[in-house]
Amino acid sequence: LQKQELLYEGKAKLVYSTTDENVVWIQYKNSATAFNGEKKADITGKGRLNNEITSLLFSMLTQAGIENHFIERKSETEQLVKKVDIIPLEVVVRNITAGSMAKRLGIEEGITLEQPIVEFYYKDDSLGDPLITEDHIQLLKLATPAEVDILKHVARKVNVVLSEFFEKKNLRLVDFKLEFGKTEDGRIILADEVSPDTCRLWDKDTNEKLDKDVFRRNLGSLTDAYEKILARIGGEQHV
Ligand code: C5P
């Protein structure tokens, strides 16, 4: 299997076609962005860390019976994934108040929710990825009601598996974002990445933030935080 031409460049990844029409080659970049691209930096080691962490987490989710696009890690910064059509929705699951929800609703951060909350955001940079309702999803024809049910169901299942996994690593899964894609035969599977770029992870004892909030809020070294996550979840260490 060979890497072919660049199909798409996102904020954090490059996507290449391959000699297999059902497989794409992903390269994780070192760029960090926040606030819809307003804050940017190049951080050595970030691509390697997210590639490794995402690979470990997707393999774990596969073992837990959650179908996803991950095939294999190819190199420090590259992985092979199944080709899907990404549904332009960000599915956010929250266990503890933080981030945009805390701000929007005027509530304190760090309060454990009685029930996890699922939210949908419309993936559109020009609109700033707005929060949308299920009726808006119908209006924009982004997914059918049955597909929305699948997204919510799988997102909640991923939350149970990831929360239990991180709990054992002395980490609290505060919230996270998922993206889903459609395979050629019309199945909806988990795609994109699951990493400290897309999850909020707090140390269970100290509440130390070990995720992209370190970059968003200038709390210290992002790679130090991500290395800690990788070490706890059992990856190779590079420090
Ligand atoms: O900013 P907000 O509180 O809505 O983020 C909720 C979760 O979704 C966080 O874990 C954040 O890292 C993730 N997220 C993301 N990509 C975005 C927006 C949020 O991975 N574009």
C-alpha cells in the first residue's frame, strides 16, 4: 500500500489517498490551534503524541466493540484509516461542567453532571462551529433522525468505555468531541481522532489539566501534559 496525493489539509492533520481506494493515510501535524484558528502555534512533538494516543485509544475502543475508522499506526506521526465521508457534526459529550457550556450557561467549571450531556455542533469554520439542535440537523439535512439516534447512542457508549478506561489511569474525562463518518456501504462509524486535543482530561487527585486547555489558557507545556497522558495510558515514552 502506497501513499498518494494530498486530499485535504485540516488544522491538525493532512489526509492522503492511497493505492487502496478504501484507505486513507493521515499525517498528524505539529500545529496547535484554538478559538477557531485565532490562536496558533507550532509545537514539536504534538503530531507524534496525538498520533500515538489516538492509535492506542481507537485500538482500545475496537476491543470494546466500538467500530471506528482506525486501521494501524504507520510511523510516529502517521496512521492508516478507513475512508469515510465525514458527517459535518461535532458530537460533544460532557460529564463535568467546563469550557463553552459553562460559559454559555453561566455555570461554574468542575461540577459533575447527574447525567452526561450530548451536544451537536455544526462543523463550519466560517460560522465558528455553532451549537445546533436536532431540528437544525434536519433543516440542514446533515443526518436523518435515525442517524442522529445512532450518533447519540454510540457517543454515550464511547463515553462509558473511555470514562472507565481513564478512571483507571487516575484521570477524569471531563468532556470530549467525536466525529463520525459514513462508509461506502452507508454505515456510520466513529472517525477523526480521540486525543488530548479533543478531550478534557483532569488528574483525579490534583485536577491538573492534561489536555489542550494547557495551550488555550497558557498553563504551561502542552507536550509535557500530553507525554503524561501517553505514559499513563501505556504508550512508549519519549522523555
Ligand atoms: O469548547 P467546548 O467546551 O465546547 O469543548 C468541548 C470538548 O470538545 C472539549 O474536550 C474540546 O477539546 C472538544 N472540542 C474539539 N474541537 C472543537 C471544539 C471542541 O475537540 N472544535
